[in-house]
Amino acid sequence: MTEYDYWKIFPRMPKKVTIGDITIRDGFQHEEKTISTEAKIFYGEEMIMAGCREIEVTNLGNPEGIPQFRDAQAVLTHFRGERFRKNCERRGINPDDITFTAVTIREKAVDKAIEFKKQGIGPDRILMMVSTDPEHHFANSGTTLSQYWKEVERCIKKASDVGIKMNGTVSTIWGSPITGATNMADAVEFTKRFLELGAHDIEHADHDGSASPADVYRYYSMILDAIPYPEVHLAHFHETKRIAPASVLAAMQAGICRFEATLGGLGGQPANFLDDCPVKGTGEYYYRDPRYVGLITMEDLLVMIDEMGIEHGYDVDRVLWLGRQMEKTIGRRLRSEAIYNGRTEKNGHREFARPGLKKLAEKLGEKPGQLIPADWTPQAVLPERLRSKE
């Protein structure tokens, strides 16, 4: 007989996951209008109050290229301030349990994180990124891979010296928007290289939605065979074909337990236009229609995880409310379905019941809860040709 227990079929499948929120960094970086510092602080803080314990709050790169984050210092200052600590304490949250991450693609950004750390407002964790496709890597960093690895080596050392953890991000695992197909084995090797240099954890990123669920399962199985510590690995999926939830499921089946998402599925390549002016970003967009890109939606992912009975630590209803507010902040319909359809109601919606069923059943002499005619056998008998051969 078929095994029906999901966790017996996939013994590496987690019963508890961590879902980081990266809305106010990755989510907002693709927006072509300035998001206020107040909104960034509001959504970051509210997501923490709703259960988030791993959060990306800003990008410390050159604000000439990514002006959306010219308020990086103000945002970091808030989350290290007394007001935030008191808000946490009122909710029974220990602020020291929260990991604040800032993106630092190049060494100057790492140096800025270190300086902020010395001032008492620095991030706990920073992020540097390599792509297995040299062309994609050059588009993001302006360096060759060999140049960049040397930079990573220096930066991990100097960050570690002041108590900042380094996340190593590996991109173009399943394909590149520039050169196409890539080799997953290269990404496994890059992962090992980051860890050899002293990275704290690894983000495995599908930055353009290239991944298929089958290849996701295959890749994460390769990763966990090579480095069998699930807490080291973080899955990052962009949504371009409405298959990211299937990729998350495949990753969990392989044994991955850390993910990240954004409210409304916001995010994508850094904007090359802001308000009324073109900006550098990372150049031309990789997509025919940049409106239909972004990450997996936090709201829908949480509902899926929650309804599977997997522990996640969030107040789901609060996150759904925040998703509805985000549509007002951004000014358009975003990509979450769950903020409108909600969670599956186990008690149903009795207000939609049609009147008269009880009276009709009584008139016909049926017993309460009767599902088939009274003179039928309790169990259906299949035709011989359709019966199990076992």
C-alpha cells in the first residue's frame, strides 16, 4: 500500500521552519517611487511584532546607484534605538533574538557596516553575492569572479573581527537571465568556497525564477549531501512563473528549513528609475515587463506552511493585515491571493448555506448526516477491472 504519511515519504522534511522577511530591502529596491523612511520602519517593526526574527533592513551600497536606500543610517538607527527596544519589551520580545541584515555587495559597503557597528547601529549580518554565471556576476558587482572572491576573503575577515556575520549568497544556480543554462555543481562548489572563507550561512538564490521544482529538489539534495547542516542553508525564490510555492515545497522535501519572502511578492532587480529620474540601478531590466517580477509572497507562503501544520512562529492574521496595508503603501494591487481569500476556514462559511435542506431530508425520511440511499451497501464495490491487484 502507498505510504500516506508525508514525513515518512520525505524524512528530511522539516516540521518547523524559519521564514525571514526581506520586504523593506529586497521588496522596496525594485520600486520606482521613493518609499518613506517611516514606512520602512513601520513595516520592519510590524513584521518583527508579528513573529519575524530574521530581517533584511537596508542596502549599504552607493546611494547614487540605489537611492531608495539613502536613508540606511536612519533605518538602522531606529532598530538599535531605545524606542524600538521598549516596543519589543512590551510585546515580550527580546530584541537580541532578532538578526538584522544589511546587503553589502562591495567592500566599501562592508566598511560602512563596520563603521556603523562601531557607532552602535551596525547590522548583525551582512551579505555578499557571487553568481555562477560570470556575466551575471559582472552586471551585479562590476568585477570578475576571481577579483570578487579575493574581496570576499578580505571582507569576511574584517567583518568577523568586529562581530558581524557574513552571509554568502550564490546566484544563477538554476539559470541566468543573461547567458541561460548553468551548472548546479558550480553552485555547490561556490557554497563550499564561501564556507571555507568563513561565511556564517549561505543563501541559495533563484534571482530570476529559473528554477523548476524537480531541479530545486535535486540541487538541495546535492547541497545537504555535501554540507548536511540545514541551518546553514537559506532558500531564496523569485516568482516569475507562479511556481515558487512548488519550489519551496520541493526544497522542504529535500530538507531545507530556512526561507525568506516579501509582503505582496515585492522585489526584484534594483530599480533604474526613481520618482521622476532615471538612476543607475544594475542597468537595463532583465524582464520584458518588470511589473511582473518579485519574490514569493510572504502572505501566501505563510498560509501554505501554516495549513501544512508546520511551525513557523508568525501571527498569520497580522501578516495578512500588513499585506493589505502594503497595497495602499505601494499604490497598486500586489501579488498575494491570501490577503483576499484568507486561510481555509475549517468551520466553513455557514452564511452561504441554502435554506431548506433539513426540511427536505426530514420529508424524505433520511437520517441526519445520511450521505447515500439507505438501501445501498455501506462501502462501494468497484468493478473487477478497477480493483487493486495487491
